[in-house]
Amino acid sequence: MKWIKVTLDTTTEAVDLISDMLGDLGIEGIEISDNIQLSEEDQKKMFIDILPELQEDDGTAKISFYVDEGEVIEEVLNSVKAGLEEIAGYVSIGSGMIDVTVTEDKDWINNWKEFFKPFRVDDTIVIKPTWEVLEDRQPEDLVIEIDPGTSFGTGAHETTKLCIIGMKKYINDGSVVLDAGSGSGILSIIAKKLGAKEVLGIDIDSNATNSAMENAEVNQLSIMEGDLLFTTGNIIDDDGIRTVIGKEKYDLVVANILADVIIPLSDVISQNMKSGGIFISSGIINTKEEAVRIALEKNHFTILEVNRMGDWVSFVVQK
């Protein structure tokens, strides 16, 4: 199927009125592009460490929407133009120019898969997407199959590799492990494959929990036996969840999230750790390294290692 993309050149002042007008016409799923800088509150809501680089805000904006090829585009455009003329009586709509292009319908959710290929984390750990064939498997390889679905975590990112390197060093066959922010379950699965006695992965997104359980089954790990479990909950804000999953229980906690989540997590996670337990945190952009260090030290963790890969930092600390 082909879709017709309609883009309006306008002003940030008129965006809300035009959006309302398009909604009244039955048009849904609009895209707004502008150079308005993100507020500090917006940045916290997004939980991102690297902000998009925006040009100077010149007051212009673009609003785009898609129309099914089967619809009569002339009627849609006439209705939009009439709406713009009415809005122009109240605010500046800028040039008001309308650009129309045709785009192919694509499977955006699955197209990324062509770029996710098997790769080696180190000499023995190999991450393989479920839909690929591993051509050069070695006898000593520990192969992890993964389908991230809509959750985070293929293992290819430096932050995940840093976690895996730390886990290999500190996990043994008696370890009880907590994967905080488990996403696709990749770190939980690797922890179990490395010989951990018991692993719990927890995420605030139930879709991620479902994805992790599916990936565990793909790797022939049974979540029914109780030594590998996944659950949904917010361990930062919910003391009830922290109690349910077990306090003073875990030999090792791993969290591959973001600095702005690791900082508040460091305030509470020691409650769930055994004395002498290890906390591996990653997902920390180097510009946030000092803020995370201060938080960890404030919460009485002893820093054992600071590992780096590219622009990313991982702390290994001990309770």
C-alpha cells in the first residue's frame, strides 16, 4: 500500500490550532517538527542522556500527516486549506505552504532486523538474533538467542557489553542475581547461562516482561522452575515491590539503564543486596559519570571498578 504524506509549513504559534483543526477533520497521528528547546522537566520525563541537537528556534514548524492512497486527496487538501485560512485570521500561520509526497507502506517495526546480525561480546559469548544462523560457532561458545521485540536490549550497545564483562567476573554458581530494568531479558539470560543459581529480572514495562519470558524460552531456560523469573514493577518508587522481590537477598544486582535512573536507584537498591553484594551499573554517558559517582558514594557503596567503552561508563561497586 502507498501513503500520501502531507506536510504543512507553519509557525510554532499556530501548531496547536492547526493540530486541533486536523483532528476535527478526522486526521490522526500527526508529526510536529520544530526547534523549541526541551525544558528540564521534559528532559526528565524522556529519561535520555544525549539530547537532540536543535538549531536555533526561529519560530517555524512543520506538521505532517498521512492519508491513505484510497482517499480523495483533493477533498482532504481543500478542507485543510479552508481550515488554514480561518486560523490565519487569529494567528500567523507562516507560509502555509503544503507539500504532498507519496511513500511506500513499510513494516517499520520489523525492518530494523536486517541490521541486527550475530556478534561476539568477547571470546566466548555470542549474541544471535533468533532469525539468523550462526555460521562460525565454536565448541566453547556461549550462544544467547534474542528477539528484543519492542523492548530495549540487543546486546550490541557498549553499555550492555560493559555489563556482560562485569557479570562474567563476579557471577558464580551460587550467585542470586537481580536484573533491574531487564528489558528484553538479555542480561538475566546471560546471568543464568553463566551459572547463577537464581535470577530475577524486573522492568516497569509489562511488554518488556513478556518479551523477556519469550527470550528465556528460546534459550531453553524454563521460567517455571523458579530459578529464572521475570516480573513487572517499579523498584525505585515502590517499597512494596522491593519487599516482595526480597530484601538483603541478592549477591549481584545489574542495571543497564541511564544515569538519571541509576542515581535514584542507588538510594534504595542496597536494601535488596546482601552485605558485600556487587552492584554493576551501566548506561551512563561520560558527561554524567561524576554525578553517578557522587550518588554511589553518598549511598555508602565502595567503588571497585570504573570501566569505559566509547562514550559510556560502567561502575562496579560493593555494598
